[in-house]
Amino acid sequence: TFSSGVKKSTKSNQSPTPSQIRTNKSSTMRLSLALILIASPLNNAFTMQMSLRSTGGSHLTKSQKLELEKTAAAVATPGKGITACDEGPGTIGMRFEAVGVENTEENRRKYRQMLFEADGCENYLSAAILDPETLYQKSSTDDKLFPQVLTDRGIVPGVKPHLKIYTLPGTNGDTVMQGLDSLNVRAREYYEAGARFAKWRSPLVIDVANGCPTDLAIRANMHDLARYALICQSEGLMPIVEPDVSLSGCHTLEEAVDVNIRVQAELFKAMIDHGVYMAGSTLKPNIINPGRDCKESYTVEEIAEANIFVLEQSFPVAMKGANFLSGGQSLEDAAARLSAMNKIKGKGPWNLSFSWSQALQLPLLDLCKDKGDLQLDEMAKLYVEELAIAGAAARGEWDSKPGEGDHVGAVSEAKEMAMA
């Protein structure tokens, strides 16, 4: 009962004493004051800020938001895309050594200078992603730091701030990317060095037999991307979020669609929950494909429709564009698929373009085989020709050859070889 533990008065009509009246009034006033304080916006600013977190960027000033949105809009310039030159010394070193080029800092600097200064590259590039090493290197043409070289050409310079991949124990091989510790300090330094955006890659692999990616891996990686984006925006860098679902595997296109929808839905929900300013951010997704070893065959149009379908499920219209990674696809296949996407486009208002590394760079490095050194003039010429193809694909105007962009299943390929 409500009277449990309370001593009742033996006199039913006993009047309260003056002392009791003062005590009751005092208690009532304290309760009223507490209610007022709880309801007061002035004294509850933290709770108010938390309640507005999902509106995005509540911690940013108007000018900060405008700068982030301006950068995102520049990256999403129609018909232009991103050259991804953010390979670390070890990764680019392996590519150099595969064609007989010595992996030295000077060779890396000369190579990146060619990618930034090739005649006419600015006609097809809106942005460039740099490794931190490249951010502090200079052009031998005019002794300017590379971020300034790019800015002078109308190309927005950005940087890769993430560090090393770590395997999550007990997940059959799922991974997360490390580097959130001290990210705010590094982001501030990168901004001061001239970078205006950052790009963080969170790699995932579809392995149906082993249940990958696990829900844990999806959640951990997408929440890391959201925290990275929040930190970068607070330091002035427009964040590009890259949920990279690998092309490896034997999964079907339908299975890839399912996984990518779950991944992107988790990402955007996490970004909103973290208070990321969505209009001041950019998506760098993989092109949704069947696994490289998938036995089913798909046309380039079917692949394009799958990609548009995934975007339409959860990609916020507040974000201005998506710059697809190549992820091991050839230039011909990546361009065919991107162009097909832009031809059907769907309901979304987004700019759909490219952010390619291997698709552009591997053919350039092939020119150096058995030469012993970088063939910079030849590489620059081919590079601009490749960018023209990528730019046309970003406009939906690249007419690929029959079969380019299709996925030929392993069974079909074996049959064709047998018939030949």
C-alpha cells in the first residue's frame, strides 16, 4: 500500500503545526525550482545539444558548415572525379618493383608530380587524395608544395589519415581500420598543410560460407567511419567515407546487393547518430558487383541497375555525390559500369563519378617494364587519355565495347574456352 512504512497520525483532523507548514512550503519550492531547471534551455544546454545531434553539425558554426559544403560541392563537380594517389610507400613500392622501378622517395615524388601536372588533367579532375608523405613534398617545376600545385589547377587536395588494418578476433577474418587515436591532431596538421578533405577506407569481404561480414564487423567499421567523419569536420576537413566491400569471393550480385544495403544503411545511421553534417561529406563506395569467382553471369546494365537500387535504399539526398572506387576492376570495366549507372541514374539527385587508383595507374606503370625508370612523358600522355574516358563515364557518355562491364561467370567462361 501507499502507507507502507509511514507512521499515521492518531488524530484524523489534526491541524499541521507552523513548523510543518514551513517544511512543506520549502519542499514544494525546491521541487518547483528543480522542475524549472530541468525544463530551462539555458540551464540544460548540453541536453538540448544532444537532442539536436541528429540534425547534423550542431557543434559547427555556420561558416564551418559552408566551407565543408563548398568542398563537397567542388568534389562533386559534374564530369570530373578523383585521382586516388594515397598509396603508402610500401604499396606504391610493390607496384614500382613489379615493373623494375626502384622504390625511392624521389621516384615517388616524381611519379606523383606527373599525376598532378599532366597537361590537361585538370579538365577531368575535381580532387586528388594524397598520402601524408606526398602532402609535404614539392614540385620541381616551381618549388610549390603539392597541395598548392593542385589548388592552383582547381583540383581540391585531400589526404588519407587512416593507418593499418587490424583483424577482429573471432570473426573468421573480418577487419577494422586503425587510426582514430590522435586523428584530431593529425587532421589539424593536414588542414594547415593545405588539405581540404580526408578519405577513410573501411574494408569488408563477403564470404557467405564463413558468415562474413559479421554484424559486428559492419557495426564496428561503420561507427569508426562516423567517428572519423565527425572528427574531421571539427578540424575543417570534409570527410569522404569509404565502405569498401571487396570484389573477391564467389557471391552473387543479389548477395552483394543485400550486404551493401546493410553496410550503407548502418553507415548513414551511424553518421546521423554521431551528429555528422551530411551535406558536408562525400561517399566513396565500391561498385556493387558479383564476386570475381561468381558462377552466374550478369550484363553491365544489370550491374548498373543493382548499384542504383542500393543507393536508392538509404543514400541521403543531403550528400552531393558518390565517387566509386575501382577495387581491382580494369579501366574498361569500371568505365563501362559507371557510364551505365549514369545513363539510367534513377531517382537520385547525386553526382556519380570516379575515385580510381589501380584502374588508372597500373596501365601507366606497365609502360615502365624493362625500362629501369619512370617513363614520365609517355605516362602523362596515357594518363590524360584515361582520365578522358573516366570523365565521359562520369557524364554517362562513354560508349563501351560489347562485353565490357559484363560479369562473365566462371561456368560460362569455362564453356567458352571448351568450345574454342
